[in-house]
Amino acid sequence: MENYIRNKKLERIWCVMRNISKKLLEYYDKHKRDLAWRGEVPAYYTWISEIMLQQTRVEAVKPYFARFIEELPTIEALANCEEEKLMKLWQGLGYYSRARNLKKAACQIMENYGGELPAEKKELLQLAGIGPYTAGAISSIAYGRKETAVDGNVIRVISRLFAIDGNVLEGKGRQKIEEIAYQELPEERAGDFNQALMDLGATICIPNGAPLCHLCPLQLECQAYRNKEVEKYPEKKKKKERKLERQTILLVSDGRNFALEKRKDKGLLAGLWQFPMLEGRLSLQEVRNYLKEKGISYSEVEEYEPAIHIFSHVEWHMVSYKVEVQRWEIRERNEENWLWLSREEILTQYSVPSAFKVYLDYLKQEQRKLF
């Protein structure tokens, strides 16, 4: 009996979906966003854009995508790219493991698929950094395969359309969303249908605020709208509290160059460059004591600007100090493994994460003073 009721509910949903897909595609044809990775473009463009768009807004991605494609126009170019250059191209997008996985996947494609991005979802899933959503998006958008691409936008749209209660982000709730999305995927326009749902969720059926229901082409079909419960869906997952970490940043300079150090190969911001950083919130005197203990001669230490950077799971509260040193003494010992670089080299060649934006801006100000 329970299965019978469930099947009847799904039948009603699919009847509604047949009308929805027609309306949605008509709306998409008139209002789709003009994006550099859409239309008659290589599958490579679809792949790069989908990876960049994870955790990142479309408007923020646009300049990064353009620069990335200009520098690395093919899968072969990506596979052969040096890591430092790749990290610099990615600087500011965050989640740097995405970039490393792109290179790994490019090498896999060169080795196993003759340099051609595979079309089938099961093959795409074998590539580094590609999960079910990305595989479905590439397969449907770039190759026209009948595959769903269910991201947060799609989940939000469908959960509101059918007022689906409970957790739809995982388990049976997520499976139900997938079933609904797949049932009405038009064979000949699967990619357009997926992109139409994504666009609707990104521009009209938006989260965390007032959705633009008066502009929605599916307003009449939307159960949540009829029930005046749009904000109720999808059910929100309780966020974990972020861990607070205090850090001390040293802007160490010999008057011409600045010191950078490389982060560990594992963990947060793995393998990227940073200004010398000490754990904890050190006072001016504690920094002086630290430098003396290390045998680092300095002519001046002064406090600089504090900064806060928020990651998904941790929050950095940073204090900083400008430290003037005699570089030749430090280089002779090189105990700190610091790399000495000009302002221009740091700003143009090395990948320093946006967590240190305040201090990169300081270098830019100092650079401008020279001209």
C-alpha cells in the first residue's frame, strides 16, 4: 500500500513535470545567461567552468575562466602546466585542491583517452575531482547525454516546486530529487534543461532572501508558492560552528624584498605560499623575543593591520607586524627556509591565498610608491 501511494505521488509529480519542462525550456531560450562556457564550445570549457563554479558565484568566475582559458586553452596545456603557474591562475578562487585535481585529471585524459574528455558519465567519474554532479553536467551539456546534474540550485527549485519536506541534501530525499529531475529530462535537450534549472535557482528561486517569485515562469505550478511557504524549502541543515584560530603574520623585509614561506603539503591551503606565520596572537614584545631567540637581527618591528579571514570550517583572526632585517645574515643560516622575493615577483608569480589579501594590498601600496 505504501509503495502504491508513493508511486501515485510520483505519477502526479511527473505529470506536472511534463508541463514544467516545456515552460522552463521556453523561458530558458528567451532569458538564458550569456556565458563564455556556453553554446558551441569545447567540452573542455564545460569541465573547467563547472569546477570553478563549485562554491563560487558566476560573476566571480567570469574573469578567472577567461584568464585560465587564455593561458591553458587545451587539456594538453593543462596537463603540462607547472604547478606554480596553475596555482597563480587559481589564486583568489579558493579550494585549491580543485586546481590540483584538474591537472591530475588532465594527465589521466592524456594518458587514457587520447586527450579527449570522455562523454560517458561512468568514465568521467574515474577522473580526479569529478563527482556525480560534475559528471552529469559535462555529459549532458557538452555531449547531449540524458544525465541529471543536480546541484544546490536544482535541489532548491525542485524541493519548492513540490514542497518536499525533510532532508533533500542526502539519502532518500536526495534520491527523490534525482528521480524527479531524471524523469522529465528531454532526450534531445538534456543539457539545456539542466542549465535552465540551474539558472532558475541562481537568478530567481534564490536562497537566503526573498525569491523573485513574481518573475518565475513556474509560479503557477509551485506548491511552496501556493502554500506561501517558499522560504521553508529546502529544509536547512544546521551549520557547524567554525573553529576560531589566532595567527600572527610577519611582513619581513630587507628594504627591497620580502620573505615568503611555503605551507605544508597537507591540510588547509596545502602547498601554497604565505608570509611567515606564527600560531597564536603575539604581542609586539613577544615578536621581538621570538626574533631574538631565532637570532634574527632586526632594525625595526612595528605593528601593522589586523585581519580576519573566514573559511568554511575555520576562522582566522590575524595580527601582523612589519619587520626590517639584515637579509644576508638570515640567508647565510637559512634556518627559516624563507624565500626572498621582490614585491613584483610575489604579486605576479607566486600563489599567495586571498586569506592574506590585506598584506598583498600592502605590497601593492609599497610597489606604487616606487613609481
